Amino acid sequence: MKKNIIVILAIITGFLVSTGFTPGRFSADAGVPYPEGYRMWTHVKTGLIGPSSPSFQVSGGYHHIYANAKAMQGYTSGYFPEGSVLVFDVIEAKEQNGNTLEGERRHSDVMVKDSLQYAGTGGWGYEEFGGDSHTERILTATVRTQCVACHAKKDDKVFSEFRK
Ligand code: HEC
């Protein structure tokens, strides 16, 4: 009897390993991965947040939005497939001889569509990486609820539209 249980457990473990299952896979706060290579993705649009905006303190300067190939399908169909990744890249705006140029990167905000993993935040995972860092996650739980609440106002949680 004991032997049978051991055999059954071994079969289950083998199955889970073969499917790539790891215990953290379905946890609500699984980290959003850094979007490696996003500067080579499709540029959706750019915006400039000025001093009179309520967002100036946190996101003042230029922001460029980038989409991976799956997210580009979403801009066309209105429904973003699983694996869609969007980046909101915030770069300082600085004055030089009457020209407004890009300065340092302030932070990069990321949204990843994974309905199972991020079910608790509307099917999208939210993260913010500080400066040029690929590892420094600066989003607190409180601020994350603000990202989720504001993005919840839009169909499939995405505000921007692709600029032709
Ligand atoms: C008060 C509302 C509001 C809050 C809070 C907010 N966003 Fe956004 N977000 C926007 C708007 C509006 C845009 C579109 C900007 C544009 O079109 O230039 C946007 C764009 C984005 C995009 C590009 C995809 C899209 O929806 O267009 C990402 C990624 C993003 N935000 C991530 C975040 C993250 C991460 C947080 C939390 C740190 C956050 N946002 C907080 C309003 C908000």
C-alpha cells in the first residue's frame, strides 16, 4: 500500500515537472519580468507631461509607449492576447539652447497580460523599474492599487492608441 502511494506521488511529481509547474507560478504577486529588449519593439506613441499636470511629480517629462508583437495585435483588435507586454518609458525633459531634449530615464512602467497569474489585478501584472535598472522594483503595494484602479476604466485596461 505504502509503495503504491510512493509510486503515485512520483508519477504526479514527474508530471508537474514535465509541464514546467513551479509552486510560485500561480501566486498572485508573481513578479512581472523586466521587458528585455523593449527598445527594439514597436513604438506606439510619445507624450510630454508638463509642470501643470498632476502627474508631473512622478512622471514629468517624455513618455514613450512600446508594445511587443502580441500587444500590437491588441491595438488592432481591441483585445490584448496573453503574453502582451506594454512599456511606459519615462525620460526627463531638459532645456538646452532653446531646445527640449531627452535626459535621464526616470522609470519604466510595465504591464504584462497573464489572466491566470494576475487574476487579482484584472488579468494584467503591473510593475515599475527605477531609472535604467532591470532589477530595482520601485512599485509599492499601495501604488499598484492606483495603477490597477485607473487602468480599470479602459476596455482591456489599455489607454493608449497606436499613432499612425
Ligand atoms: C490616474 C490614471 C493612471 C494611473 C494611476 C496609472 N496610469 Fe498608466 N496610463 C494612464 C494613461 C492615461 C495612459 C496613456 C498615456 C498616453 O496615451 O500617452 C497610461 C499608459 C500606461 C501604459 C501603456 C499602456 C496603456 O495603457 O496605454 C503602461 C504600461 C502604464 N500606463 C503602466 C502604469 C503603471 C505600472 C502604473 C502604476 C505605477 C500606472 N500606469 C498608473 C493612466 C494611469
